[in-house]
Amino acid sequence: MNSVEAARWYFDQAADHIGLSQNMRKLLLTPEREIKVQISLERDNGDIGTFLGYRVQHDSARGPMKGGLRFHPEVDAEEVVTLAQLMTWKTAVVNIPYGGAKGGVAVSVADLSRRELEALTRKFVDAIHDMIGPDKDIPAPDMGTNAQVMAWFMHQYQKYHGFSPACVTGKPLELHGSEGREEATGRGVVTVTAELLQRLKRNLAGSTVALQGFGNVGSFAARFFHEAGAKVVGVADVQGAVWNPAGLNIPDVLKWSADNRGIAGFPGSEPISNAELLTADVDILVPAALGGVLTAENAAQVRAKVIIEAANNPTRPEADEIFQKREIPVLPDILANAGGVTVSYFEWVQNQQHFKWDLARVRQELDRVMVDSFDRVWNIAREKSVSLRTAAYIIGIGRVGRSTVLGGI
């Protein structure tokens, strides 16, 4: 089952529970707009590079569309459509006034110089600037992009539309970004993990954690798990994984990773494979990298007590069914990793009001939104005897469906 089929399967599970008609299912699943553009630029060696860029605007029933912009070789139309749908449900689950979008360019950032990366970003803005904006569609960082890319994006957009910091989120603080935005997804992951463990009569402090993925989300999640007293015993990045059953010193791992461009060789740890990390005997497993890593092939070997989806779409439906039969709770991506889009919303609000919040307020508001959203998902799951994923989809689809009907079709 590919990513599009998986997203539809999860959607239908919830739609069946709320009795959604086939007409409404088709309406809610069909993107409002799909954009595909060609981006050509002169490479540093004089060659002409040609790349494909995408932006899918899925749904605007609840507000302007919101979603990340990823630069990765595997970006294609199918992936972007799927991720745009997930953003629609995600923004609805945490009840912020957005719809879903997603975008990207099929390119390996590692193969680009800084000049080439900037040129690629600006040319992508040139191609789509009239279809995005603070009240239409607001991009944000994702895999392969960061605050610097967002700064170039904003600067290029403003050449056409004037001063408009709210056109994109995840910007540097110097260019009207928000305190706490970089850490937001990882912080949100730990916040909802603590809430889930509390409902299961367990403690986060002392729990063992394995994180598959050590980019922005995984590294901040590791830091916050460590600060909360959890024992992070394994982490993985693209080079492999490191393991220490006594617990890794996360501040030291973060420094080692920054100094050595990866976690491989971290002193006091033993190397293991990504596959071994996913099936390690831990309390909490956090897939925080690419999608589709938990499958029918490895789900039966997973030994974690709970799974927290920090990545987008990391669990295939076949694996999800196995986890349900084994009574392993899975906190779904559309709730678990919603901290990023929530603080992006806070950044957008600050930009619109031209008033800056301090870090304490950002964290307080983020924790409030994540805890309230978790409570609603947990209560629906218990009330309807469904999984946490289905409960989250019921909330998201219900809110989008009601807004669509009330606004008029």
C-alpha cells in the first residue's frame, strides 16, 4: 500500500465511524489546486539544472492553507498530495484556523552550493508567488529546508507584494520569526507523550526511548525527553544508529552530531542499524524521519510499549492493524507532530499583529493547545472504542466537513 492509499485507508476508517457520504468523502479528499512548475538555473559548473517543483493546496474551508516546503530527491506529486491532506486534518485536530497544503522541489540539497540553493528557492517563489500569501497559503520549513530558506523565500515574495512577513513561517528571529518555532515539533512530541503515559498509568521519567531520526524534530525531541528524565537509549540518523542501554547523554550527542555531521562513532555507544532500532526493547519508539518505516514486515517484531509518530505517515495501515491487535498504542502524526504548525500559527499571528511574544508565552500556549487536543482525541477514542488515530481523524474530518457545509458548497 503506497502513501496515497494509506492516507485514504486511514481517512475511510474514520469516515465510516461518522457515516460520511461518498459525495462528501470525494469532496473532502480532492485538492482545490495542484501546481507543478519547472525550475531551471545555471549551476556553478556552467551546466543548466532543471528541477520540478510542486505545491498542492488541499482545503481552505477553515482558513488559509498551511504546509511545509521540502527539498528532497523523493518529492513527487503523489507524496505532496498525501502530505497536503494530512495537513488539513492536522490543523483541524489542533483547531487552528488553517487548511492544508504542502510543497517541495525534487532535489538533493547536498548536491547544491549555497548560491544554487538560494537561486532555486527564489525561482520557485517566482513561479508560485501569485498563488500563495498570508491569506491564501503560507509555506514553512520541512525536510531539506530551514530558516535561511524561508528568509530567501520571504524576501523574494516581498519583491512582488511588498512587506509581508506573514507570507511564510519558520523564519529567522531577525526577520520576524517566532521564539520557540525551531523546537516546537519536538517539544510538542514530548508534551503529548507525557499525556499519553499519564493516561496509561506510566511515568515519562525513567522510561526508555528510541528515536529513529535525528534532524530538527528528532534532536529537539531527544533533548526534551532527556530534560524530562526519560532515558534515551538509541538514536538514528541517515548514517546509522547508536545505542547505549544505560542511556545516552543527549547534550553530548547533540554536540558530537554538530561537530561530526552525524551521530556515527559517538563515544560510549555501540553502532546498530536503523532496522534494529525500530525493533529495540524500549518503552517509547519515536519514528522521526521518513514515512513508511513501520510496515507489515517489521510490525510483529516491534517491542516498544507505545509508538509516537513524530514523522509524517511513518506507519503503514498493515502495521497499524498489527499494533492494534497487539494493543500497542500509536499516537498518530496528525496530533503528535502538530507542535510545529501550531507555533507556525503563533508566528503568523504575531506577524499579522506586528507584536512579538516571548519564549515563555509561546511554550505556554503550545503546551495548552497540545494538551487540550490530546484530551479530545483520548476522550473520543474511549467513547467510541476506536484507536487514537481514528479518533484524531474523526475530529479533524468532522471539523473540516462541518466548516465546508456551513460555508456553502
